[in-house]
Amino acid sequence: MAKIVFGVSSSISLYRTLDLVSCYRKQGHQVRVVMTPKAAQMIAPKVFSSLAGSPAAVDMFGDTDPGISHIETARQADLMAVVPATANIIAKLAYGIADDLVTTTALAVNCPLLIAPAMNPAMWSKEITRNNVHNLIKRGVSFIGPVSGEVACGDQGAGRLAEGTAIIRKINNMLGIDTVRQKLSGVKVVLTAGAGSEPIDPVRVLSNRSSGQMGFHLCTALKNAGARVTYISGNIETAMPPADNYMQFTTTADLLSKVKRAAAECDILIMAAAPVDFRIKQYAQRKIKKGKKLILEFTANPDVLTSLEKKPGQFFIGFAAESDNLEKNAVRKLRQKKLDMIIANPVISQTPGQAYGIGEKYCKIYIINKEGPVLTTDVINKADAAAGIVQTIGKYYEN
């Protein structure tokens, strides 16, 4: 998952940047937006904030979010894209003028910089503008567009902002994102999701709070990446996702049986389900009547992942929901279960009034592979988290 900064200047085409911000946020990337003051007069920064999932910044010295500074934003960025870029912004960047948040951030970044010009054809054709563009290209700045057509004032010629799909393609190429679809297209994935349950008597079961939301969004993201998904679910609170094959499990033993069969032919196994670690030692054939005291004796269930025979070339991914020592426990599970990757997540929020974790719509994730941590997020919704997980799988999976 990449950290992308969008710089927005005051071309009439800036509304098209909204779609780009939304697109990359939905894919699970961390998106920041910085705007010129005049751009902020055309579209309220709050609109960009809602789509980016982070505050859009305009004033370098504002106090609305002291955590967003041009230096910090620039330091963290994997790519900055100025979309749209006016002739004025291009001229400032060419001469190193930094008098607003967009130019200041662009001057501070060490990551690749992409500029998508948008202006009147007469302005684009001027020698000074072309010289400015040429000077920036010589310094390693990338450009896309503009394209020919009718601009807002009715004039014809080169000056229109490049199409959104072309800009996305350019950004993806610069970040190497297209390789995710290339890697996962046609790959056979077995994905488990939801809560297991162990019967106590004909009425009662032992289960957990897993809702299946992460599994649902993972399945959707995998299908969007072109994978072929077998979805094995326990109790879920979601609709069935767009999988190629479906199975349901109840107990941990049932899950193990189904996963063994399905995983024998898969390329990637993702164990997002929450099976029950214990089962009742003696199942009651008849309903246990209410009384003053009830003592139940449990026995451990088999661990599904450690019970599987992993074939050469298969890529196994587990989840670790922990209350304490999150990273330490996740690394231990990664090694014990001989996984290629593990997604660790806190079981419950440690912040009062901030609901995230198992059974909630939001989460924090830490992705760790054999070399160490590869991705950490703040609190994000599970759709964004799933998209980020799939992007990370595509980055490290070798088929």
C-alpha cells in the first residue's frame, strides 16, 4: 500500500481529482491532499478530506491539524501527483518558488513527482511554459498530458487534463501497482472467514465475535485483482461475497477437513476465519437444564494451519488477533505455523470511544512477513484494510 500525495491547484478541472483520490483510497492506499488557497475556493477542502480519509491541507501555518506539515507529508510520500497543474504552478516548480502548500510540499519531496497540466491551449503553447516543462523533465519530473480537445472556455487545442484512466495508469506504473493484477490474475486462492462454533448441547454453542467482514472485503479485493477464490465461511454477518466457489463450516474439525481438501490445489491460502480454539469435552445429548452452577470441561481443538501439509510454491497467510504484545505474538505464530505472511490486529480498541477490532467495521493491521514488518496502518475501515492486504500479497507473492 502506497502513500500518495495529491497536489491540487485552481484549474477548473480540479473536480476530476476527486475521482482519483477516491480510487486510491478505496484500493487501500494512504492518501493525502494538499491544495492551493484558490483551489480551496473552488472545492471545499472537506470534500477532499472525506474522500481521502485524512484532512486536506491548505494553510502551511494553520492549526486545524498540526500533525500535517509539508515536510512530514513530503517525507512520508511514495509519490506526489499535482493534478491538475496550472501554468502558474508549473512555473513556480520550475524556478523553485514555494509560496503555498502545494509548491512547498513538491519542493520538499524525495519521491517521484508527477504533473498533470491543465490550462488554456494558448497558455500551454507559450514558449515560456514549454521551457518550464522541459526544465522540470530534465530534473526527473514526470508529466502526463495535456490532451487536445475543447476546454472550459470553449477554445480548442492541447490543454485539457489527461483522462483519469490514463493518470491512474501512469501512477500505477510509477508505483509498480499494475504488477499486483499481473501476479494475482487467475491465481487460485482459498479464503476462510467468519466465526466457528462448537456445540455444547442441542441448544447452546461456544463461538466468538468474528463477523466475517474482513473475509467479505478480502474476497471482493481478490476478485478485483483477478484471482479465483474459494470462500469457506463460518457464521458471518455479511452477504456472500463474489467468490468462485463456496463452502460453509461449523466446527474447527469441519473447517480443517474442508481446508485440507481445498488447499491441496490452491496457490494462496488466507486463514481469516476465527475457529474456536476449544471444544466441550463431553457433548450433552439433551439440553442442559438451568441450575445454580454449571461446570464445563473443555479440550483443545487442533490448530488448522499447523495441521496442513504445505506444498512447494504455496503461499500461506494467517491472522493474529491479540490483546497484548501484538507484534511479538504475531512473529511467534508466523514461525510456529511456517507462514509466509501474517496479518496482526488488536482484538479491541485501546482508545475510549474508538471502536475497532474483531466484530467491528474498523481495524488496525500490521502485516509481517519472514523478513519483518512490511505494512502498518492507522485505524481504517475493513474494506480499505482488505485492499491494502491484497496489494501487499501481490507485492510479495511469487508465482
